[in-house]
Amino acid sequence: MGMIVKGIAVEVPRHKRILLTIIPPDLTLLMLEVASNTKFYCRCHTSLFPRPKRGLKGTGFCNVKHGLIRQYSKNESAINSESESGESVLKRFAPIIALTGVCWLVFVANNLIWHGQLSQYGVTPRHVASLPGIIWAPFLHASFRHLAANTLPLLVLGGIICGRSKIEFAMVTVGGVILGGGLTWLFARNATHIGASGLIFCFFGYLASLAYFKRTFGALCLSVVCLFGYGGVLQGLLPTSAAISWEGHIAGLLAGIVLAWLASKVKKAKKAPEGVTERGTESWRTES
């Protein structure tokens, strides 16, 4: 037996009777009365369920059976809510995990198979043959210590952007690699620049500058957290060692700030009504 009440899909075995009482519009009290006249209650609040997929806007699905709440998709059988939430978290952060994993795979292959020869394919400024190094440089690292030092901030800062949106993460990553690497190729000193630290500074610059460009409370909190947690990375902008590509750090930071500015402009344009410009109106605000 199955029925739908207020967008909530409920399934119970045929030998059980079901009584549904609607309390407020967004809260449903389900009272299942079994054959032995034993009663138990299950209260469902629609805000507990993840946002539905496209095409199912405004509809929440659940399956109540033996007192357990499970997610129920349109064309699939019931799936345990805990396993589904775990899978959704894994899918959300899969891009940054994959990016970090590629860095480690390249490092292992470079040292075990090619004996470090891939490191020469980084960014060598103002050498035309080194232009492909703009793409390869973030995945190349000179030593285990170098890669280990980059792994945690790459996961944390990249994970924050992934948590906001996977599309946003893809745009910031691609833009940071190309723009930051391009600036390094144009202005850095004559050496081979490798490592994901430029991309880390891009992530940091993007997140830290969101508050200035978006002017929302959420963006302000995010920027404060990033500055408080990783503000120490700004020391990497100083030329303290010839072995450190501080030019790549500056280039990555500038790339992140530019990308945050572009992202705010794009969202403001999407928010603006057709035929209306910002001149003569209040400044637009977008959600973080």
C-alpha cells in the first residue's frame, strides 16, 4: 500500500493500517498501528531531507518502515539515509580528493619510474617551450616534504570551495592554474617553478576576498575563518629563500582575488532583472 500526502511518499506493508495527521504544512505525524494494536510514532520534518534533484523541486520522498526513515527516489528502491548522506558527502568532495590524489600519483611515478625527470616540465618563465608547464606544474613536486606540506592546505581550502559548489571549484581551479601559471610565466625569475602552492594561494585569495566583493554575512564569516586559519601562509609571499617560488605564490593569490571579483560580477548579472542596470539602484547582494 502506498500513498502521497503533502509531497511525502509513505509505504507500509499491506497487513498494517496507517493513519496520517497533517499538523503544520511542513510537519507530518505518522502513526502506524500494527495488527497487535501496538503503536509507535515517527515524526518527519521536511527540512531534514537533502534538497531534491532537479525535476523533483519541492517534493520530498521518504519511506517509513519498521520505525526507520529512509530516502526514497523516484525510480529507485528505498536507500538508507545514512549511507546516502555518506555517499553524497563523498561525491561533493570527490574533485578535491581526486586532485590531491593525482598529485601523489604523479610524485610516486616521477620518483620510481622517471627518477625525477618530470620536474623539468614545470614553468620556466618566458620560454615558449615551457608554456605547457603552466598546466603540469601544480602536479609536480620536488620532494616528499614539499608535497606533504601542500597536501593539507590543498585539501582544506579546496574542500571549502567544493562544499560550496563543485562547479565553483572547477572554475576556480582551472582559472587559478591558467591565470596564476600565466602570471608566473610572465613575471617570475628564470627558474623552473613547480608545486601546488600557487593553486593553494589561489584558493586562499579567492575565499579571503569573497567578503569584499559579495558583501554578505556568509561570505564575511568564510573570509574571517580562512584568514584566521590560514593567514600564516601570507609569509610565503616574501622572498625568504631562493628555493621557494614566492612569485608563484603572489601570482596565485592575485589569480584568486581576480576570480572572486569575476564570480561576484557574474552572480550580480544573473540576479539583475532584464532591462535594469545597477546605476540608480541599490547595490545587489548575492548569497554566499
